Amino acid sequence: MEPVHSVLYLKFQKHLSTSKGSSRKPLVDVPASEKINVDWPDSLPIERMKAGLTEIALAFVFFAGLVTFGLASFFFLQRF
């Protein structure tokens, strides 16, 4: 299956070349039967960013918990 964005881009280029007063020609005329092989990474950049932000938030919560536990232990030991 051919990627939708490349098909739409080529149709847009053809539309631009046929519009009135346009001397611009399509950049590439790729036959529909030719498949485009794109090597996509396993995860997209936005997914990696979401995962990174989630890790940062969890690390912050964990660190805050450690500080709270440490302060509570310190004040508890001061009483005795």
C-alpha cells in the first residue's frame, strides 16, 4: 500500500502545474504501481517524547517521595 501523504503530495503538485498562470511543473511523476519503501523507526519522535516526559514525571514523583520519607524519618527520630 502506498503512503497516503505521497499520493496527496503528487496530486497537489499536478494541481499546481495545471492551474492558470502557473509555469511550475510537478517535481516527480511516480507511477501508482511503484511502491515506496520507507524504513520507519519502531517508534515515532512524538511517542519517544511522550515516553521521555512520562519518565521525567515519574522520576520527579519518586524523588519527592524519597525526600518526604527522609524528612518524616528525620523528624520522627528527633522526637525520641
